[in-house]
Amino acid sequence: MSNWFPSGTKGENGWRLDIVSLLAVVGESSIEEHSQALTASWTCILPRIIPAPQVLLKPSRPTRMPFLNAAVVGVHNGTLVPTLNYFPNIMHPIEDLPPFIFKVLQITHKGERAPTIPLHPGQEKPNNNSNRSKNDLVSTPASMEMGMIENGPPTPLEHPTIRRTLTRMVTQQDKEKPRVPPQKFSPLNILSMGSFLVTVGLIIGAIFLKDGTAILAVCVISMASSIVGYASWWQPVLMKRSFKSKVPAGDVVIRTREGAFLLVRCNEDVARELYTGTEECQYYVGTQMYRILVGTGTFLLMASVVLMGNCEFAMQAAIGLSYIILNGLFWAASLVSKDLFWDLSNYECKDITPKDAMNANLPQDDTLEGRPSFTRTVWYAIRETKKIGWITRGGVAPKTDQWDAWLKAAEENAIAGNREWNAVEMREAMVGQAETSPRPNKPVNIGEDLAEQHVPAVDVPLTEKR
């Protein structure tokens, strides 16, 4: 039995860890998920060992943050975006919303007074809308001139810190556009500092053991991580409007493929930063210099792998154990909520869903009106927005005469404050009658397909990953 396993650390029959260099390049899936958040902090330039540094050795860099498929449409300006940006999905994740649920959120800049617009009868009457005409409640056209969208009050500046100021001084980045920095004590920042300390400990241990090859191997792979990290160092930049004249509110409605609706009440600044604008990746290194640094990092990584295979047994064991622990920690970081990675303290998000619109995804009584349905959720959204132009623009409802009549009736009841209007029963009466009765001035076609009465005009595509 003793001959079944190696014995000792020397000789042909002893334990060998020459393959330990492979541990330096495994764990690609964990690092791939954190690659953008990892390189958004200044800690990415620390000399340290990280699992699978080859993940950052890419021929090109992303131009924007990840996004989700959803229909995002402006209530007042008609702006239509087929995707939901990364940061608002952190503030209110839509992938976990139950089908047919309806929510109303209010998002403002921190320290900014929320608008005093009444959401439903019984709320406090606003004192700044006394001159508001009745025509303001009529649905706006689906499209508006871009000049109106580009206007509005100035965006509050992000809170300055010593770290942000020094970063911009070193990188010569302007401070005109709003940014979302990483959390100071995010899990990835803690891991980066921890791996830096582990790297220092490995070098000290190699010096104590007089293992020059190990010293060189750890230093070279740490340099590769710093070079590649600096080449990929970036910051997320949000869109900002150029003109500062008066504009309508920037309220948006988000529709998921499962039929959930999310109404976000905000001004045009917040809407442009989070929803209608694109989150850009602003890199501190140009494209040409990036390719040079990536080539240098590739050479150093290959050299370090060769050097690790020639370290002494004790250092190979220490390096291998370090990579195993770091791989496990980076995997565990993927289980942490994304709001712990990014500093979104510049925004305040409140749930202001009216009581009679809560739990739209659950049955509320035994009548037809109380069952969860797409129609009832759409009515809840119309009841709060008091407009239907965004429904036409976003392709929420089928484009038929019967549905147009139902939408018009829903808008009239919403403006009149009739919150108890039987939307589902009226839909059955208007649309259902079209399916059972012949249409005037139109011959009846046997086997006519009436599917257009049951599907939205525009579907939300499936999300490829989750």
C-alpha cells in the first residue's frame, strides 16, 4: 500500500508540483464575471497574483456595461430604448420581478427635493402645479424634438473625495460627466488588497527559503497583473444633457418579457443618466497603448508560468495553495449582491406604489377583475401615468381598433380619477365582441386569425444569460 502514493519531496518517487503553474491560469469563469468591476478601481494596478490573469488579455475592450432586454419608454417624451442599463438594474432588479406585477418607484439625486406631483386622489396637493392646464394631462405624441430632450436643470455633482480627485489629477480626466465609482470597501477591493498582501508574503517566504526562482516568478506574474490591470483601468461615465432649459418630467415605464411593469418617476437628468442614455466605458489608456501593454503582459505571463515550474517544492505548495484560496474567494464574490460593488449613493430610490396597485401579480378577489392579468397591469400603469402615448410608442398593446378604443377609454377614466374602472371586463366586452361578432363593412373570413388581438405589438426579446 505504501507504494501506491509518492513518498517525500525529492527523487523520482517523491511528490512533484511542476504542474502548479496551471493553477495560475484556472478560474477563468470567476474572473470573467468580475473583470469590469475589478478593473474599475485603482486597486487593479496593485502588483499581486490573481487567478486567470489571461482573462484581461483581450484584443479589444468593452464599450459599455452589460444590459438586459426590456422595453424602456418615456412617458412624456416618447423616448424608446430596447434595453435596461446595468446600474438601474442594480437599484431595482427586473429579472426577479414576478409576471404582471406593477410597481412605482421614485428616483432622485441625493439631497434633491422630490417633485410634489399627486400620484392618486387623497395625496397632498402640490403647490407648484397650480398653473398646470388640463391639456397637460392629454397624451403627448410618440415623438418629440431632440432639443426638448436635451434640456433641463443642471445635474447635481457627485460628492468629491480625495480618492476621486487624485485619480482625475493623475489620469487627466474631466469631471463634467457624472460617474459611478466602485464602493470603497467592495468585495473586489478587499480581495485585491488581500491578494497584494499574499503576494508580499510569498516574496518574503521565498527570500527566507533562498528560492530565487520563486522570487522572480512571483514578481514577474505580479508585474503582469499590474500592467494588464492598468491597460484595462476604466470608469463608467453616464450621459449628461448639454442644454439647461425647461423640459417635462423624465418618467419612464419599464416592461419585461413576463409582463411586469415598473413606473419610475424622475426628472430628465436622472432619466438620461440611468435609462435613456448609454453607460460608456472611459479608459485611462488609449487603444494603441492598450495593445502594447497587453502584449507585454502576455510575455510576462508566459515567462512566469515557466519560472513557477522550477520553484522549490515548498514555494510551489505555497503558491498553489494561494491560488486555490483566491479562486474560492472570487467565486464566493459572485454570490454577493451587485450593489456592494458600486457606489450608487448619489441616487435615492423609494417605492411609492399606491396601495390599490400593490400585489398586481396576485389574485385579489373571485371576480374576473381580481385575477392577475396583463390587461389589469396595463390599466394600473395608465391609471398612474394618465397617458397612453407611451403604450403606442412602446408597442405594449396590440394595434387594433378594439384595443385603441379600450386604451382611449382607459385614459379617459384615468384622467377622471375613476380608479375603480373595470378594465378587464371592458377589455372582454370590447375585444371579445370583436372575436364573436362580424365586423361592420367587412366580409367575414372563415378561419380568420385573431391572434393580433392577444399579443403586444412589440415583444421583449429573451435574455441570453442570467
